[in-house]
Amino acid sequence: MNDKKLAQKLKNSDRTALNRVIDTYTRYLSAVVWHTLGPGAAAEDVEEIVSDVFLALWTHRESLLPEQGMKSWLAAAARNKAIDRLRTAPPPHLPLDAAENTGSSAPEDALEQRMFAAALREAVENLPPPDDQLVLRYYYEEEKLKDIAKDLNLSVTAAKSRLCRARRKLREVLAKGGLTDGADR
């Protein structure tokens, strides 16, 4: 069954058509969402967004234009929902402070945490400008991103993009050095 027929059946509230769309487009929409969120996206987030897209399709089925098919509508909805998730998700925390409590009293753990914090601080300081200032001011000094962006003559969107790339670069540098952030401990 082609997209035009599926869209027409959806407009007529045919639940079997919805099941067919789900079977046909789940993998495609998962790829769209994963590409939009980035390779660090959690599988649960991708699944949730794809489910939200299918819910939106069912909710807005009366407004479908069968002659246009559904693939582009679904892809746009998936991309938009993924972007909305990126906008509302809090940025991941970077443990820049060596004194951060690890929750363990073992001296080896405390030493490992201090070594990681020192390596992280050095990696941040080696970032090119203005990324170094962005990371230090946002994560370490906990300034508001809009204020930092204004001071550095960047848009907030550009500052967010730079922070994302900086976090990725820091993970790469630390991984090459054999250090982890403790998430796998």
C-alpha cells in the first residue's frame, strides 16, 4: 500500500493504517531522530520521540494531505520533536571541581577523582578560544549562557553548539588519556 492510500485511510480513522505506518516508518524515523539528537542520544529518548511522532500523526490525521504522502510529514515532525527535546534538555554536568564528592570514602577513589578533575581542567584550558571561556564560565562559574554569549559576541544558539562540540572534544581528549568521568564506575 502506498503512502497516499495510507494517508487516506488514516484520515478515515483506520487504526490498521496507523499500525502499517508504524511498521513501515519506525526505523526511518529512529534514524532521523538519532541524527538530529546526535550519536550520544539514549535509545529511550529516540523511542519516546518516535512514539510522540506517531501519536501526533494520529492526533492530526484529519489535516493530512493524501496526495503529498506521509514520509516528509513524518520526517519533519520527527526532526522538530528532536530539536524541541534538545532545547529543553539540561546540558550534561561536567565535574570541573576536584573537590566534588564522589560518594566514596576510599582514598584511591578520591585520588582518581582529583586526577580526573585536574586532567579535565587542563583539557578545558587547552580548548581554543572562545570555547575555553564558554566551558569554564558555564560549567565552573555557573554563569547564564545568555550572559556569556553576549560577552563573547555570540548568539545563544552558537554558544550552545560550541558547548556541545567542546564537550565532545573533552570526552575524546580524556578517553585518549585513559580517563573516564566516573559514569561507568
